[in-house]
Amino acid sequence: MGHALQTGDKELARAQLASDVMIYEGGRVERSADEYAHHHMLSDMKYLAAMKSETLEHQVTILGNTAISASRSHTKGTYKGKERNYQGMETMVLEKQNGKWKIKHIHWSH
Amino acid sequence: MTKFVAITMLSMLAFSSNAHDKSHMNDEKQITHIIHQIKYGWENGDGKPFRKHFLDFKGARYFESGGQNVGLTDLVEHHVEPEKDALVFLNLDFSNIQIHIEDEFAWALADTAVKGEVRKSGKTFDKTGFQTFLFKKVDGDWKVLHTHSSSRNRK
């Protein structure tokens, strides 16, 4: 998902998401893949294309048909004339649907 | 005879479905109770609900905005308990709690509202945001694996 967002691959990003994914980001919530794809996904892609992001720690735990991912990253770069340099946190819940992992929930914060 | 077998099988199916629903309700009640205990713990700077309801394991991480606590002891001793003296008061509300249960794993999402006052500076804060809770069933009891909260100033 991170790679898809960073490279601006809309189809790939959308394909990772369950249709009823809940995304928490910057104090906002998006309640479906369509809502995210039509609203903030493009601006997230533009933003991440301008940033350099390094994963500091990443833990994945699989429990049956559910998986959880918790990661911490360091992001820096300049976007719209503003320098950014911060630690970001990401929590994801994934569910296996028809043999494929789909993201059911994302919580992004920094 | 066939009728008897059919009736018995239907009864067993109904019982099993009913038992599953009741078990699911009990799971939801337990998880909701834990979330309320976490609220109490934060508001009172009391680490006991965290030690009771969180799974203490190497690799535990608790995220808040751009920071984290590493392990349960770090969360309780360097975050929860110190806030009792650092803050004049803390009000934390969880609402719109949505619980998802999949066998021995559960996750809950909640809207949050947090208000407080910093003792040293007298500054107050009033924020809204969201919280993610991840749970695992251990020996019949739900335990918190991970939490992630984020908020911004109320608009």
C-alpha cells in the first residue's frame, strides 16, 4: 500500500483495500475505499511523492484470517514550500478475503 | 423417525446459532468493559486497568500521534501514571465504538474527545480524534495487544 501511494499507482492502492475499509488520518475518517480513492488518496500520493520515507520498525502478526501491522517511519522532504521532518505511525488490520489479503482498517498519525 | 431426526437437527442448529450469538454478545460486552476501564485508567492516572487488561509481551507498542510507548511498563510508568500529577484534570470520552470480532482476534474503533489542563503551565486542551484497539483472546479473556490514538484541536 505504501509503495502504491508513493509511486502514484491508483489501481494498485485501491486493490489493497477492502471496500468497507475505515481510514483514520490527520483527525479525519474515511469510511470506504471509494471515499478514500475519491478524496484524499490523490493528495496523499502527491504528498508522498515529494517525501522520502524510511521504515524504522515494522511488526506483522497473523492470527488466522486476520493480520495486524504496526510500523513507525521517518519522513522528510519539502512539500508546497514547507519542510517536513517527522516520525509517523501506522496501524493496519487486514483480512483474508477469497485468498487475498485486504486492508480493513488503517490508522495513520504523526 | 425421519421427522424426529430432522426436528432434532433443526433444534441443535437453532441452539448452536443462539449460543454463538450469546457468545458474541459476551465478547462485545467484555471488550466494551475493557475500553471503559482504559478510559478510567487514563482519567485517574491509574495503571491497574492497563496491567489487568493489556497483554504484557516483548514487542508491544502503543502509538499516540507521532510517538509511542515501548512495552506495557513504559506505557504505565512513563505515560499513564505520570499524567496524574502532570495534569489538573483529564476527561476522555470514547464514543461510536465499533467492535469487530474474528475468532480469537478483535479490533475496536472509537471516536475520542479529550479535555484537560496542564498543571505546570495552566494550559488547557480540547481535542477530538480517533482510537484503534487491537485485542487477542487469551485463556478465555480478551487482552489488548496494541492501541493507536490520534487527535487534533477541536474545530
